[in-house]
Amino acid sequence: MPLVAHNNLPSFDRLRDEGRTVLNPQRASTQEIREMHIGLLNMMPDKALEATERQFLRLIGESNQIAQFYVHPFTLPALERGDDAKAYIDTHYDTFEDLKAQGLDALIITGANVAGADITQEAFWEPLQEVMDWAWNNVASTICSCLATHAVMQFKYGQAREARGEKLWGVYSHRVTDREHPLVRGMNTIFDAPHSRFNRISTEQFAAAGMNVLAESEYAGVHMAVSPDGFRLLCFQGHPEYDTISLHKEYKRELARFENGELDAKPPYPENYYGDDLVARLDADEDIKSIDDVLENTWRDSARTVIGNWVGQVYQTTNVDRHLQFMDGIDPDDPLNLRER
């Protein structure tokens, strides 16, 4: 079902331009479909802030559940931002304090651009823990992506990430390791997913934390794992949300850093991503006008499936909450009560 443009976030107009259904609040209010409110803690750096926002909005909007989706982006003030990004956030983003007061059904936490292994020294470490602790007790389920997975594994389960020695980036084959779990229902048993990181949580560390690994790559390691209760926390080390062109943009940024003298060596190409013909064209410095037309996307269907399954589980869980509210004499159709947990 559709996203609802409950504020003037520019991404809503971009998604409409792509032909996606985004309702205004007036149109949404005429439909007898329940609301689902999902927080999006966007920790990505300024250049990737809006793109990451759109990536998760697309996945949520494509999840094909019987709900209207209100997505509430917010960030952490401790993250360093440029003036333009600060103005954008002040204009279009919610604050964590406001969202705590209003309530959420579920939460998504993005990664962040931190290469060092020790994330406890980062300025966002304490405020990120506050968000995760609140979410554990106040939303049905939280998705953590990449660095957010590493953070929650350390502060909640005592499993600190390890440096890999070199960057893992590219598109890798994965195998579903628990085919009966509802979050992977309907997925191909073998599928691709992008990764981009310098650090890792190993299979053994996930096991030590009692996490159930749902999908793993022989080369890239654990991609997807879920908390011992089976649903409250869904962790990705990869990036199922990535657009087809995301790794290419990242490569171009790394290449620019090399050309500016910030890197000692030219960055390697993302693995299993460009293909031999495209690598030859890039090696020849060919000016490729529309690289979107020559890149392949081999992970979108699996990403849609798992996010759709996750949204469905959130929907079922929050419907139980609504039933309990009704039994307690609270009107579940009151919009305020829909969001109180």
C-alpha cells in the first residue's frame, strides 16, 4: 500500500516522479486502511543522506501490505553535518524527542560512514544507544543496517566488531540458512546482496549472542540475522536497500579521493558488480553516458521480499496491540492511540 506524504520531504516528490504512489494526507484520510508509523534514523553522511532516505522509502512503499505508511526520518545531532544538510534536517526531519512522545510501530536504523573498528569512541555512540534502548521497549521491531548492526551487537550482546584489513565491497552470493523463518518466506534460497564495509561481526559472534543467522555468504560472511526472540531485532551487515547505481557512486567518490591525493592507491572495483565488459570500458576511461543502463541489479527482489515479510510481521504484532487496547476500553481507531505503545 502507499506511502503518505505527511510532510514536505522532497523525496516524496522524487518518488512520485518515478511513478510510485504517494498519497497526500487528505487523500489518505478518505481510506479505511490502518496507519503504520515507521521511524528512519538516518546516520549516513551528507552526500548520501537523501539517497538513503529514498532507498528505504521505496522498499517500505513496495512491501504490499494492507496499511498506509508514514515514515518519519530523524537523525542524531551528534553527527557532524555541513550547513546545507543541517538546514535540510531542520526543515524536513523529526526529532527523536517528538517521535518518542508520538510513538512508532517500528524503526529502521541506517549505517554510517565510520571506517575505524572502535565505534565506542564516536560522538554518536551514546545517543545511538539511547535510541536503540528506547526502541527495544517501545516498537514492535527494529532493523539495523551495517554499522548499526555492529553497534547493537557490541552494546547489547558484548560482541565488538573486528577490522577486516581491507574493504569488503561488491555484490556477493548468499544462501538462506533458516528456510522456515517467516522473515525469509518466499525468498530464493540463493540470492545476491551488496556489501560495503571495513569491519565485520563473524558467524561465531552472532552465535555467541544467541542470534539466529538467516542468510550468509561463503565469502562476505553473515548478511542477515535476527534476535533470539525471532523478530524484535533484524540485523543486516550488507545493504539490501542499495540502488543499482549505489556502489558505482561510492566507487566514483573513492576514485575522486585518490585523484585528490587523499588515498595512496587507486581503489579497486567493487567485486562482482561491473562485469568484464564494463570494467574494460572503465579501464579505458570511456565516458559512459548512462551507466544505469549497463549495470545489473541482482538483489532487488530479495530485498523487497524480506522487507515485505518484516512489515507484515510488524502489522500483525501491532494489530494484537490494537486488540488489547480495545479490550482495555481504549478506542483503537483514535489516531493518537494508534501510535501509543
